Amino acid sequence: MGTNEEIKTQQMRKRNMKLFPTYKKIAGDYLFYYTIDFLFLTQIKHISAANVLLANSLKSLFGIFVQIPANIIVEFLGRKNSIIFGNILNCIYMVIFMMSGNLFDLALAKFISSLAWAIKNIAEPSLLNASIPPSKYKSSIFAKINSKGLMGYYIVGAISRMIAGFLFEINGYLPTMCSLVVLIVVSIISMFYIEPIKRQKSKDNNTSIRRQIKDIEEGLKFIIKSERLKALILSAALIGSLLDILLDYQTSLWQDVKVPAYLIGFIAAVISLASAYGSKKQQDFHNKFRNKTIVTIGLMASISTIVAGIAGLKAEIIYILLVVIGISFIIARFAHGMFYTIIDRYFRNFTNKDIDTKIFAVKNLFVNLVSAIMGIMASFLLDKMSTAYCMIIVGVVFTIIYILMGKYMKTRVGLKPEEYSKEERKYDELKVEN
């Protein structure tokens, strides 16, 4: 490598690794949005709670069909330009969301959001992964940088939820307008990344598309042969499904027990801090539970869901039960913060730039498939009974699933590198170098 190229590579690594946490703090998800989005649709747009949850399930369903196009977009545009494009799509989503008046409008908005996040969920971790120099500490560095960004997002998100609750009392549209402004700022910030992987230009676009599809097929074949990745994909899909369901169930339960909007926003802000703390403590949690880390996180979320549901049955009469609900949601959000930091780290292990985008794409594909199925079932339940009973049923079902999942993962995830087969470590950068 020439001297000038080495300097450019060092500049790229320094810029991207420094910018990523700052970017992630406001780009981790929609600010001024969650919790208030449910209230906005049910109170301002008069869409039923069941249909709101159904629309979110449709987002997961759409996510299944946009994974391959999203992966091709990332391969064509590169990681940096794909992140910019994804953020611009999110701006469009927020505009349509504010204008939506029925389930069809909401479905269109969710499709655009699905495509945006499919692109971002492939490009962002891949850009960070490609920006960190190969070493035996790369996984820890990746987790530390990602965790720093997520922890910042949870703190900023907590503040934004608190503000959004009060803004919603003034005007229901104000929180979503603030969210749009933030998304515009995020789009601008993403322009300051430096593309870590130089693409080879091709004059024949059709040939390039066929090549990208072939690359995806090769990635799928590798994942099918990998017991470790199959176990990780299963756990990501099942735990992610419950966490997605809880985003709406929690707000719906607070509504059922007659908590006003400004207090819901304040409570959501406090609960979000638990996610920040969970993201910060992910390394300590991993060190303590090792290959039981993921299943432990899942059981924390599912059992707290059951407890919150039981407490919600009588919370309107026995006010102390509101505290029990709050503590249960704090535990679930603590698990939420740890999970989304740890799972990307586990998927990134034993990967390099030739396979990482394919692995993230396949993971997102199956996560969306399972989330769509589980979300539709959760929506059906919410249309038939109160939120409290729904949470009890969902919590019990997922607890049983996670116990079985833990037995399946025991011999497949969390092993020492030398305990995995050569096929499992086919794309391990350290193995290739040595």
C-alpha cells in the first residue's frame, strides 16, 4: 500500500470511528416519536390500537421483501451513500406519517420506513466494521463504539420523549415535526462519513446486479452451513419480536389505566434511561453470563411482560401496582438496551468485508419475517381483549419459547474460537491473517 493511500486509510478510520457514536446518538431511531406515535395515531388520527400494531407488523412484513433490494443498493451506492439515502427516506416517511389518515396511508409510510431501515441496518454496522483495523480486539472495539452511540441515543431519546409528552399536550403534531427536523440533521451529518470500501465501477449494470445476487446466494449458503449463525438469527428474531411488540403494548397499557399523555411521555423518558444503562453494561453482562447472555436477556423481557400484565389488571384500583408496571417496563428496557448492542457484536464476530453485509441482510430478513408473524398475532389479541391480558399471554408464550431456544443455543453460541469448525470461521479476519 502506498504512503498516500495509507494516510487516506488512517484518516478514514479516524473520521468514521470518531463520528459514528455522535451520529448514532441521534440516528439510532426516531427521536420525539416513540410512545407519542401511538398516541398520535389513536388520539389525533383516530386509528384503533389494534390497527396501529398491525401497521407496525406490516413494516416487518415489508422488511422481508426489501432486504435483497436493500443489499443491492448498499453494494451499488457504497456504505456512506446508502446511509445518506436511508436517512432521506426516513425524512419522507415522517412527512407521510404526519399526513396519514387511515391504515392504507400508514401502510405506505411503513413501507418507506422498512426500506430506509433495511438499508441503514446493513450499511451502518458494515461501515463501522470496515473502518476498524483488523486485530484480536476488533470485536470489543466494535461493541465499545456501538455501545457508546446507543447509550447516547437512549439518553437523548429519554429527553426527547419527556419533551414530546408535553408538546403533544400543546399540539399533537409538534413531536413529529421535531422528529422530522432531527432526521434532516441526521441526513446532513451522515454526509461527513468517508467511504471505507472502494467500489470497482462496472459499465454493465445488469452484470453487476447478477453478481450482487450471486454474492447474496453465497452468503446464504454460508449461513445455512453455520450452526452458530442460525442460532443467532433465531434468537435475534424471537427476542426482537417481543421487544417490538412491547413498544406498543406498553403505551397501550398506560392508556388503559388512564395515565395522561404528558405523564406517559415522562414515564417513557425514565424507562428509556434503563436502555442507556443496559447498553453501557452489556460487556459486564456478557462477561457474567457468557453463552447464556442472549437467553437471559430474553427471559428478562418476557417475565417482566407477564408481571406488568398481571399488575395492569387491577392498576386502576390499586395504585401501587402502577409502580410494579413501571419497574417491569424498566427491566424490559434494560434488556432492550443490552440486546441491540450485544447482538450486532455477536453477528460481527468471524466476519470480514466480503460477508458482513450479507450476514446483516439475512439477519434482518428473518427478524422481519418472525416479527411480522408475531406482531400480527399480537394485533389480533389486542383487538379481542385488554392490553393486560394480552401481555400475560404474550409473556407466557415467549418465556416458553426462550427456554427452548436456550437449550438449542447452548452448544452453538458463545464457544471459544478454536471450538468452532473451519467452515464457521471461513471469513474470520484473524484466521486469514495467521
